[in-house]
Amino acid sequence: MAGLKPQHFLWHMDGDVAVIRLNNPARKNPLTFDSYAELRDTFRDLVYADDVHAVVFAPNGGNFCSGGDVHDIIGPLVAMDMVDLLKFTRMTGDLVKAIMGCTKPVISAVDGVAVGAGAIITMASDLRLATPEAKCAFLFNRVGLAGCDMGACAILPRIIGQGRAAELLYLGRSMSADEGLAWGYYNALHSADELEAAALKLAHKITAGPTFANGITKTQLNHEWNMTPDQAIEAEAQAQAICMQTEDFVRAYKAFVAKERPEFEGN
């Protein structure tokens, strides 16, 4: 997928790391029906991409994403019937499923606003970096909707806790960067001119490891939410046995014996 040429967002490769950014900085990078669908399909396809081992979702023009476009999405939704509305809400939820199911670590680099569906993209990512100026808001109730959008009521409490998630979802207020860092939402804060480089450095540090095993880790992190401890231990036993059959496991052993740093190849 390194040569992907999307129509509704920007894509480029930095080695084996794909960099995605929305491309309407004048309007703080809103999502449209088309960009939703193309992002969903792209993350679904990443499962089968051997040349992409991590993804950085980057800001553009000082902002991450302002959510659903008022003119392209919000206006048409008001005129839709229930059947079409449900098609739309299922499609937006499918983007979250695709991000979580793509088997590649996804890092969101958040600057400026990440609100509505933009906040959800950061929530669905595996790791999150931000600038001190970043503002993340799950603002659905401020437009007359429930906070339970695109998996927020299931996923956000697992990241920051039930009480903090409830506050953000009931009030629709912005979570400051300092709050996000203190609550464990962000892994680190960086200045705006260092943010993307820091995200890429983190991504490359991950992809220098055993990428097949990283995919297993991502899968288990997501699947084990709904398992009992006994089920999780058995699932991890099976997953680890699979990883022990890879050449990367053999490479690590040989490198340890030789007192060298292992060079993983993802198989």
C-alpha cells in the first residue's frame, strides 16, 4: 500500500510508516462522507499490507480534525430518515472498528482541535501524542446527541476511567492537553514543531521490533477486553505459541547468544 493515492485525504510513507492527514486546513480538517468511507476502507486494507508496519495520523495546518463537516454531513443528516441515519452511524462506527482491527499500531499526533469524530479517531488509536495547545472534545451532546458515539462509552472509560469519561461525555467540554497527559490519554506532550517528528520516531521505534508480533499484541489488547482472566491467559498462550514459530523469535535468540542487537524482519 506504499503507493496508495487516496482521493479524500493525504498519504505518504516515511520508511515503513504511513502518514495520514486530512486535507482541509482552512476549515480545521473536517470529515466528509467520502473521507469517512475512504479512511474506513484504507484501514481495512492495511490488514493485508506487508509494506506498512505502523500509521501516524498527523495534523494539518495546526489542527487535527474538527469532526463531521457541517455542510457536507450535518446538514444532510437533518433531512435523512431513520434507515439512512443508521447506515451513516454504522459506517462511522466501522471506521473505529477498522482502525482497531488493522493490526498495525496507530499513533495520533494531535495539535489544535480534535473534536467530535476527530476525538474519536484519537481515541481509537493505540498511542497518542499532543501539543500543549491541543484540545480534544467529545462534543456530541452539545449538538443535541448522546455521548455514546462510535464506541465512546465503551472505549473512553477504559483509557481515562469511568468518572472522567462520563464528565467529558455529559458536558461535551474540551479536555486540555495537561488533563489528557495526567489522565493517561496522551503518552507525551511535544511542541508543535516537534510533534510529528516525535510521532514518527515513536512509530519507527515500534516498527524496528517484531512487526508480526506487534500485530498480535494489538489484536490481543483489543480482544481481551471481553475475556475473563482465564480466557485471556489461554488466548495469550495460543498467541505466544504462534509467535514462537516465527523467524524473528529465532533471530532474537541468536542475537542474544552472540551479544548482538536483533534485526527483526517481521516473519
